[in-house]
Amino acid sequence: MATELKEQIINTSLFLFEKHGFHGVSVNQIVKASGTSKGGFYHHFQSKDELLFVIHDYFISYVLTNAEKAIVSSTYPTDKLQKIIKSFVTVFDLYKAHISVFYQESTYLKPKYEETIKQKRQTYRDIIFAVIQEGIDLGEFRPEISVSIIGMSIIGMINWSYKWYKKDGEKSIEEIADMYVDFILQSLLTEKAKQNPEFQSYFLHNRLPTGT
Amino acid sequence: MATELKEQIINTSLFLFEKHGFHGVSVNQIVKASGTSKGGFYHHFQSKDELLFVIHDYFISYVLTNAEKAIVSSTYPTDKLQKIIKSFVTVFDLYKAHISVFYQESTYLKPKYEETIKQKRQTYRDIIFAVIQEGIDLGEFRPEISVSIIGMSIIGMINWSYKWYKKDGEKSIEEIADMYVDFILQSLLTEKAKQNPEFQSYFLHNRLPTGT
DNA sequence: GAGCTAAGACCGACTAGTTGGTCTGTTTAA
DNA sequence: TTAAACAGACCAACTAGTCGGTCTTAGCTC
């Protein structure tokens, strides 16, 4: 089939890039590992740089779509934030390699590709910032926090997971997501909002106790 | 002087690596930019890989020493954690390039160097984990949290700053550090610990109000 | 159905340029 | 006088990318 080889190349290089980095893997290695040839590779990709872009774009587009879905399906900012966090963290099981490449190798994106990715990334940030701002405005989140700093903290804390998360680790990705939600909401919510029965299920101490 | 050129090479390549990545910079570029020659370079470094290691090791050793100082100078885990956070974040102003290289290019460390760095990194984690565990044991931190997940969340959230922090940004590194401390302690501390007058200064709402 | 055609899919030897690293020196300073 | 500090021409290995060619298959004609 037409796209079979292309996907094969993408998947193979994804794991190679994750392990050895973009410049640590040569086109020769890629074509060998994906069982094709130089010709096959350059039939599907203009350049090695384009391959890197395709991987980046695929991932960020997916994540962005997810976040957009999350914010329209809820009314409370607290719910929105919770959904964004959970949906993003879940991506780790599906696209661990994509994520690693996305965060490790974006330095190597050529300018013409970089622009597109940068924009989508900014859009993602803006969605999160907007939710936090809304939370403050509606009195759910503590007003003394800084939207941008807390926003970046949340993003950073979650993103960093790609450095240590392992599928066969002792905690499932859902458990980890729940801990993130608890951690973040414990800090963001006002005392009053914490009493709201709607949000009780987001707190760990209202659930089964989970230890170290 | 003996070490002058060596330091010159390190500093130059630090900024080159930060911008273009380890493999995005050739030895020729390095020697040109630092005003020396191949001979000069290989007189001071066994290989390009060793240079990368030296940069890594310098940075992690510095950070590690800082954390060790922080934990002996305090008695309360809350204070310890606060000091670790503040001391680490302050490093951003001093060693932004080191940090970027440390997190971006460690993939390219050759195995024989990687081991040393990995160990020091683990030691750093262990220090933080131990402080959190101690906080739980002494009743300052909420018992339902997971030491490792929260530990990695804190590390991630702070580390991620290297992706966006700018020296001439609108917030100083001290302000950002204070926000991290507030964010983290709001979530970690038990209701009772939050009442402890010793810890009041760590919370934003007890300070001058800072907006978005 | 058989026979033909054209185009997309793929192959791999080849190239021009670059890479990290070496080696034979020369300079410097103690 | 001696050893460390540096210089730079040189090299083998590898790099991304090219290009003339072959294979496969869908669609058409009879």
C-alpha cells in the first residue's frame, strides 16, 4: 500500500531518534532499520529535516485537538483544567517516543518548519493560560497566582514526565495523572472552591489511599 | 595561563551547544569561535565527547553541592525544601547555558561518561525524595501524596523553566522562585502545618500582592 | 480475460562536502 | 634545556542527498 512504507519509516526513526537523537542517527541507519533504501526514503520525504517536522507536527496537532475538545466539554475552569491534564498525560502511553523527540530534538528543526510548530505550541499554552485566567476571574482559583508562571509550571511538571515515565513502572499513567490533578488543584483552588462538592473527586484524600 | 584557553573553549562551546545542539556544532566551529586551533582543542580535551562531559559534570556537581548545603542548614523539611528550590532556581541566572546543554544534550553523552552523570543526578533526586518523605513522617506534608511522583513533579516543574526563562523577562528569578515555593507548599503542607507561623512567609497571600 | 501503457514506488551505486581526530611540527616560558 | 601549550595541514570515515534505472500495479483497449 502507498503509505505503508512512509509510516514504517516514521515509526522506525521515531524510536531511533528517541534513543540516539536526531543527529545521532543517519539516513543510512534509518533506511536500513526500516528495511528500505535511500530511494524509498527520499521518495517519501524531501529531506531528513522534513521527516523531523512530520513527527513534530503529527504530535503537536494531536495534543492541540485534545485540549480544544477538553475546554468545550466543560463549564467550570477547574473541570477544564482537570480534563486538559488528564488528556495530555494519557498521551504518554500512546506517544512516548513522539514526545521525547518533540522535546529533545526541536532545536534541530529547520527555520521553515520551526515556525509552524512554534505557533501550535503557543496556541496550546494560550489555551491553558486562558483556563487559568478564567478560573481566577470566576473565583475558583486563588487570585494571587501568576497566570503565566503557574501555567508554565503546570506544563513543565507534566512535560517532564517524558524523562522518567515508563509504561511498566509501578504506577499507571492514570494514577500519575490523578496525582498531578490533586497536586495542582490543591494549590490553585481557593478555600471556598475546595468545598465545592463537584470538585471533591479530584482530591486524593477523598479516594482510596495511595502510598509512596 | 594554563587553564585560560580551556575555560575559553568551554564557555564558547557552551553557548554554541545551547543554540545549535551538540551535533549542530563542529569542532572546527568551536576552535574558530574560541580563537584557537585543533591542536589547542585536543591538547585540553581527549575528544569532543569529553568536552560535553566536562560541561555536564561541572553543572551537576555545583547543583548537588548546593542542595547538600540546603539540607544541613535547616531542621524543618518545609524549610529544607524551600531552600533547595530557591537555590536551584537561582542557578538559572548563573548557568542558563549549562542547564540547557545539560537537559538537551545528555542523550549524546558517551556511555563511559554517562554513568557518572547519571549517578549524581540520582543522588540529587534522592535528596529531594528524602526531604519529602521526612516531611510526611513529621506531619508537615500531606500523607496521601506519593514521594516519587511529587518529587519528580517538583523537579520537572523547576527544570522546565530553562525552556522559557529569560534574564530580561518581566519577572526576576527570585519572584519566580517564590511562586514555585508558594505553589508547591500550598499543595504539600497539611492544614495544620499551614498554620505554623514559621512557614507563613512562604505563602504569596501573606506578601505584597503580585498579579499576572 | 489478455496485452499494453504509464506512472508511482522503490532501489542502490555514486558524489561532494563535512566530520572528529591525528600528527608533525613550532612557539613559549620556566 | 625541556616540557607543556599551541598551530594547522592532513586523513579516513561518514554524511545528506542525487540520479539513472527497475519493479509493480491500476486502468485502458480490444
